[in-house]
Amino acid sequence: MRYLTAGESHGSCLTAIVEGVPAGLKISESQINTDLARRQSGYGRGGRQKIEHDVVQVVSGVRFGRTTGAPVALIVRNRDWENWEERMAPFGGPPSDLKREVTPRPGHADLVGALKTDTDDCRNILERASARETAARVAAAGIAREFLADLGVEVFSYVTSIGDARFEEDDPLMRAPDYKPLAIETSEVRCPDEAATEAMKAAIDRAKEAGESLGGTFRVVATGLVPGVGGYATAGDRLTSRIGGALFSIPAVKGVEFGLGFEAARRPGSRVHDPIGLDPQAGFVRASNNAGGLEGGMTTGMPLIVTVAMKPIPTLMTPLSTVNLDTLEAEEASKERSDTCAVPACAVVAESEVAFVLAEAYLEKFGRDAMVDIKAALRAYRQRLKTMAR
Ligand SMILES: Cc1cc2nc3c(=O)[nH]c(=O)nc-3n(C[C@H](O)[C@H](O)[C@H](O)COP(=O)(O)O)c2cc1C
Ligand SMILES: C=C(O[C@@H]1CC(C(=O)O)=C[C@@H](OP(=O)(O)O)[C@H]1O)C(=O)O
């Protein structure tokens, strides 16, 4: 299962096509819309989110609420388009008052994209480098999430820091985070701890006041996984690389750690690796989950726990210096409407990326055509694992 998106930030709409979708999977538009709304939310978002109200339109591959096995095409319309129709027109000439973007923002794709593609208007770059595109990813991932949910796998996320405001978790080994979904989703920064939520909001307020921006960290967790999904035999099989790559595809993601992550490099082996035991009911079990649910590029059966770092938003209201592409003079970088912090939204996008990788890995292992066969294969596999532990 993989997706492809198209659409500019201020174009008429975003489009996604998901291919490799098995037949017979129940799809809920309202569930996708809930995820789209979660991606739009979060303290520190800018004015754009007051304009947009993202809803998905499923245009192919689903009939009477179930997938047919054909590619699923989805559309999310940009409400802001009506303010940009002339400036973003696919055909005809530019309007006479068009203001080109010639003061590239450090940290954004503006300068390097303009150099690479020989344009004198960074808008050609930023329209697509913009994380607006991630709305299409979240819509597309609705298919992957429904697929995983049908197989008992849930993917969620929560924010662990914004700037220097941190959520200090009780279980530093992160064996299996089990925060209440409501505690996460009712927090304006998607952090299950009230005091940390307030500290993060205050940090965002201070940053906004100072014309600054903030990044942060969050965790993505997947539960209900069976062991042995993914692969060890070739570089391309390993889920570590596939999940890492998928997360690094998200604009502004600059770090990914599995389980203990970098902390593992500071500890001796006996305090890192997860001892193996045998439980009469559960079969092979682990005393800890420092690996974060992956060994040898495969799921261990413990929760997958990935910590992700997002850099601060590049657009600054107190801008850094840049060079004007027309005059070649030093100038302040452009400061268009922007988010101050988008860590909570980024976490929802990251859930989507993880869901896609896991869905594809499950399809590899349990078949691709029809949900009924995939579920039967999963049941048979679980049964075989039980037999191996007896
Ligand atoms: C959900 C989300 C929202 C974002 N909002 C903004 C924004 O409002 N302004 C901005 O300059 N960058 C924003 N970014 C970050 C830029 O898109 C990103 O830094 C840019 O594409 C350059 O890519 P890089 O940071 O991976 O090098 C956002 C990123 C995400 C994931
Ligand atoms: C539109 C979204 O995020 C945008 C991501 C973004 C960027 O540069 O990445 C810049 C801003 O766009 P605008 O200039 O239109 O306000 C954000 O609002 C969204 O997430 O839906």
C-alpha cells in the first residue's frame, strides 16, 4: 500500500491516490475527517487554520463504504484558494500586481529550491514544500489506519516537549505508554499531562511574543502488533529504515529514535536489550521494551515506540537575514502568515506515516487481495506462534 499526493498549498485542492488497497475494508469518512481535524489543531497554529476546515472527499475505490481493491483517490479542498485564484492560476499570465517571493527564508526550501529549479519566484517552491501537503497524507493514511484497526493495531501519538517545556514521563523506559486518548486529544498541545500542557502553551506564548518559533518532540506508538512483521534479510525489508525514512519525509522532522534511542548508546548491553521469557498464556514475552518494539528490523510484538524531533518553524516574525534574489542585497527574510509551533500537528502526520509503513508490512506478510483472507492468515499465524511457544 502506498500513496502519492499532488496539490499546492494555495491551489484549489490536495489530492491523494492510495494504491495496493485490499478489497472489503470498511472505510469511514468521519474517521478520516476526525484525523484531519486533529492535524489542523494545536496551540501555536497560525491564521491559515482559521480559514481551512479540512474534509475528505473519496472519489474512487470505495463502494457502499467498503474498498473494492481499486486505487482509492481522495480530495481535500483548500478554502484559501478563493484568495489565491489569480496568483495560483494554472493557465494565463500572472496578475499585474503579482508580488514574487524573492527573500528566501532560512530553514525553508525557498533558496535551495529556487537555485535547483531556476525560478525567480520562491513561491513555486514553497507552495509544494509547505506542510499543507500533509493534509493529503493524513487523508490517505485513513485507509492504512482502518486496515490496521481491522487487524487490531492502533497508532497514536503524544507530545513530549515544546521548546524547553518538557513532559517528564513516569516510565522512562517507555515499556508501553497507555495514556488515555481523551487526555491527549483534549490537551491543546496533545500532551496527556496538564501541567506540562500549560508549560508548553506558555512557551509558545513567549515565542510568539518574541517573533520566534518553536519545535519539540513527540512519540508515536503502535499497539496490537504481532511479532515478525517487517524483515531482516535485506536493507529494504527492515522496518527501522522504512519507518525512519517515512518519518524523515515529514517537513521539519530532524530526528527519529526507536525505544531508548540515543540513550542506548550510553548504556552497557545488559541495560539495553530486552530479556526474553516464556509465559504460559502469552508465549514469548519481553521483560522490557528498550528496543521500542523492533529487533532486526521486525516487530517484536511489544508496542512500537518512536520519538521524533521537529525543528522550529522557519518563518520568523522577527526575520533572519537573507539575500534578495533580484537585487542581491542583504535583506530580512519574508515573513508571511505562519504557525509559531506545529509540533502537535506534526505528531498526527507522523502517526499517518507510521500507519502506512505498518500497513504495507502487514500486507507483505498476510496477503494483499481481500480482507477476509488477510484476517484468516493473521489468525493462522497467531495460532502457529502459540504452538511454537508450547
Ligand atoms: C504540520 C506542519 C506545519 C508547518 N507549518 C509551517 C509554517 O506555518 N511556516 C513555516 O515556515 N514552516 C512550517 N512548517 C515547516 C516547513 O514546512 C519545513 O520546515 C520546510 O518545508 C523545510 O523543510 P525541512 O525543515 O525539512 O528542511 C510546518 C511543518 C509541519 C509538519
Ligand atoms: C496550511 C498548512 O500549514 C502551512 C504550512 C506552511 C509551511 O511552510 O510548511 C506554512 C503555512 O501556510 P500559510 O502561509 O498558507 O499560512 C502553514 O499554514 C496546514 O498545515 O494545513
